[in-house]
Amino acid sequence: MKSFVYKTIVIVIAVVVIFEFTLGSKINEISSKFNYFSTKEGRKEGVIKIREEMKKAVKKDRYLSQEDAKLLNQFINKIRSELSETNQ
């Protein structure tokens, strides 16, 4: 009975340690990022970063490749046609 208790304790400790080094660290990282963006300063910084990326995109001569532009155009046209069918 004694060895069963010792083995159980060792296994539980091993599982906890493995969890903390693998999933626990990722969960803490995601949680800290979420907490950062839930603050007013974090949201402001996020908006500033989005604006900077939009400015970079506007400055580029061509943002989409020809193939991507055609594919996106076809997709938008398909969505428009499906939406117009539901309005009738």
C-alpha cells in the first residue's frame, strides 16, 4: 500500500510539472497578452499599430498580386450575387 501512495504522488507531481512547462506557460503568455489589450493603454497601442500597418499598405504601389486580386474579385461577386438572391 505504501508503494502505491508513493508512486501516485510521484506521478501526480510529474504530471503537474509537465503541464506547467508545456501548456501552463502558453496559457500564461496568452493570458498576459489578453490582459494587456484589455487595458486602455493596450488598446490605444493596438490601434496605433493597426494605423501604422494601414499606412504602410497605402504607400505600397500594389498591395495584392494580380492573381489575388482576381480571386478576391470573384469571391466578392459571388457573395453579392448570393445576397441579391436573398433580397428578392
